[in-house]
Amino acid sequence: MFVQNDMWSEIPLLHVYDDKMDEHTPVVIFLHGFQSAKEHNLHYAYQFVKKGIRVIMPDAKFHGDRTENLPEEKMNLHFWGIVINSIEEVGKIYDELKIRGLTASGKIGVAGSSMGGIVTSGCLKQYDWITGAAICMGAPGFVDLANYQLQQFAALGIDVPMTEEQKLQTQTLLADYDITKTPEKFQQRPVLFWHGEKDQTVPFKNTYHFYMQLRSYYRQNPDYLKFISSKNDGHKVPRAGVLAVTDWLSQYLA
């Protein structure tokens, strides 16, 4: 198994693969969480590669090799800008995969945890080339999560330097990437949600409520949509969850 540090379209990333893989090998683009980095999710890549999946793991803006050592409060203010930038960069990574001749299988998955799961939701709205996806602790409802975050900041006494007009502009922008506004964009593609019921960072109930609504769009292929909940877990995917996610997505790609 090879873990190659690379730079594609000015995006630092890890390319993880083995010597059995070629241009016909399926690919997963795996996205890390907020204040994390690409190498922190190598346990996902290990499981995917074992199952015959090539993995591309980029660093998000201001993260990993792209860090600018911003304090936490400034990183929080950049959160949604990072999410939108990451969605755009997934498109650039796909273009690089084509240029490098690595899309012959026609099977490209996108997956991520926490912020990476949020980005994955936005990618499903933007890109019809995605074969399947796994959303770990992610919120497909961008507008609802943004409002929840503002409520949490207020409860903690944190002043967010945004006017009401700026907040409204942000909501309008996020609505363009919010797939809960256009659930038909899932196009009955295989999608797995994993979420801990004790998650206080990305609320479990909002994601699960949307999943229940989404089921009506999968009547022809109900097995293509799955939700795994974990009663005793918060905002962290345990090993059992990692195995379940990688097993499930791999069966639709490999």
C-alpha cells in the first residue's frame, strides 16, 4: 500500500493505493473534518484500499499543509467559506482524475466525516458524476446547521461580528448548496449516513429527520439509502462505524 504526498491543482493531498490498481480502479475522495487534516483519516483509506478502492484525501483550506495558524475564533468565522471552497475543489480533483486517466471505472465515491460529511452533502447537489457517498456526522441542511451554530455561539456568550443583513446573505448563499432544498438531486444514488445520537456538534435529529423524508425518493431502490445510528456515540466515529461505512460504500463501487 502506497501513501503518496501530492499536489493537484494547488491542492495538497494524499493519494493512497496499491500496486494492483490501474485506471479501472474505483476511486473515493475522502474529506476530513474541521480543524483536522488529511492524514488523520488514513484509517478510512486503509480499509478502502483493502477493498480495492483508490483513495484521494485533500487538505481543506486553512487545514493541514495549508494552515495559516488562525486562532479558533477566526477559524469558526471561516467555516462556511471553507465548506464551499472544498465543494469547488472536489470538482477540481475530479478533473485531475480525468486528466490522469483514473476514471475509466466510472465509479467515483465521495465521503467524509464532520465538516467532510457536510462537504459531501453539498457535492451531491453539485455533481452528478458521483456514484455514491458516505456522510459521517454531516448535516445536509446547511441553512439549519448555520442557524444552530449561531444559537450555540449566543448561548456561550460568543459575539459573532455579523449584521442581520450579512446573516441573511450567508443563508441565501448556503441555500444554493443545501441539498435538503432539492432532495431530488440525490438521484437515487447509494448514500449512507452515519451519526451518533449524542452528537452536540452536528445535531443527530436534524439529519435523521431529513433521512426519513428522503426515503420517499428511494422507493424504487430502498437499499441504496441507509442510516446507521449509534446510541452511545457523540461527535466521533468509532472503529465499528469506520468498518460499516467503508464496507457499505465499497460494495457499490468495487
